[in-house]
Amino acid sequence: MFHWKKEKHPQVKHTIVYFDTDKDTAGRFESRHSTNKRLDIEVCSNISELLSRIDQHPTKPIDLILIDFYSKLPVSQCSEREVESYKSSLEPEKASITEVIMDFQKHKDHINQQIDKVWLREGLNAADTLIDYFEYKQIDDIQIGMYSMLGRRLIASKDASRLQSKGVVWVWKSKDGLLKECANDAHLTTVSEEAVANSEFDSIHSAILSKKLRGIRVSEVIGDLKDARTSHLLTLFALVISLIFNFSNFDFGIGHLDWFGYMSALIVLFVSIKGVYKTLSKLKALSSRNFT
């Protein structure tokens, strides 16, 4: 009789909680990934609902909370006619690198001004709320992802640094819909929904994996620290025993017991130093790599 071996790493289905105040776009995202056997998509359209779902995390684990960076204003503050394109006055052949950089910043500022007339940066507010709530609930095993086409390029440096320091990652979002809307060109080549879903899944999976890899590395370091602590305690114990027998008249029939104690302490101390060195090396390697 043949026995099938169990898979060491069976296929895992990741739980994604997608936060978007626009229920239409949230529904399209959920539909786009409905056939993916590796993803279980849940949708939240307000922050209260999202926090309530996080409360269920101990019994219904969440792998990734994906936040749509921009959301539409309830009422647009401008009409399309008011949105004017930024025109550069530079001559490309004569412009210096400094001038090109300054011109790019002006483009960026102009785009942000126009975007703020029609979209809210709801993703930033939501991320701040989640970060504080995670700290309050002592949750450190949920990855936060920011879902945006342009947010990563347009976000202020201060906000970008803050999000990165908290482990927030950016998840790829297709620009295809925006291009079709703006180009108004019947001959424009568009990307299929399947291709969009595939690219999104690749980015989502990388975001989840980065969090899990970091958890594994940290667990390894913690394990080494515990081993080093045990070695230190054994070292202390051996030294105390050796001192006791060195300064007492106890005789248990073992010759040169003080020498035996010191040799034991020396061996344990060597193991301890080796363990600490190994731990420090891993800590340095961990700090030099960006898993988030």
C-alpha cells in the first residue's frame, strides 16, 4: 500500500482586507480577484468597520490590510475646465540638472494642487489610525499596504518617510483606467483585467511575504538571544561553583576540583561568546536589509 506524503508547505490562502470608501471601486477589486485561489478578499468601506474587523484578528487572522490612497471628494471643488496643465519654460537642450529637478518639483506641486480639488488623501489618515490602533492592541503581524497609481510619487517626503518607518508598503495599481479616461482614444491599447489582476497579485503577495520573512528573521534572532542568555547563566553558575570549591575545604574525592570548575566555566564562556557574536552578526544583517 502506498502512502502519500503530506506537503511540507501546503498552499496557503491569504486574507486581504481591502479598505476603500468608494464601494464601486472596492467591488471591482473584489470581483477582479474572486477566482484567485490564494486570496480571500474582504471589503470595508468605513474606518469603524475596518477597526471592528481588526478586533476579530485573533480568531480570524488578517495577512494584509490594503488601503486605497485616494478617495473622491463628496462634491468636486472644480470643474474639468478649471484644471490646466503645467507648461514648462525649459529648453531641454540647455537645461541643467538642477533646473530639471526644480521643474519636476513644480510639476509635482501643480499635480498635487489639482488632485486635492477632486480627491482626498484618505489613505494617509487611515494608515495613521491603523498604526495607532495596532500599537494599542499590540498587533505586529498584520502588513499594511498602500494601494495607489501615483501616491508613491506625489506623497510628501515627510509622509513617505513616516509610512516607511512604520513598515507600510506600496502595492501596485494599474494606471490603465486613468489612461483610457484621459486619452479618449479608441485606438489606445488597454490592459486586460486578467493582466491587471496578475500584476496586483504579484505586488500583494510580495507585500505579505516581506512581512512574514521579517517575522522569521526576527524569530531567529530572538531564539539566538535566548540561547546566549542561557549560556551566560551557565557561565555564572560555573564560576560560582568553582569559587566555592576554590575557597573552601570541601572534599568529595575529586582531585583538582577547582581546576575542573574553571575549565568548565571557560568552555561555557567560549560557547556564550560565540552565541553572542552570532546574534550580533544576524542583527547587523537584519538592520541592513529592508524587508518592508
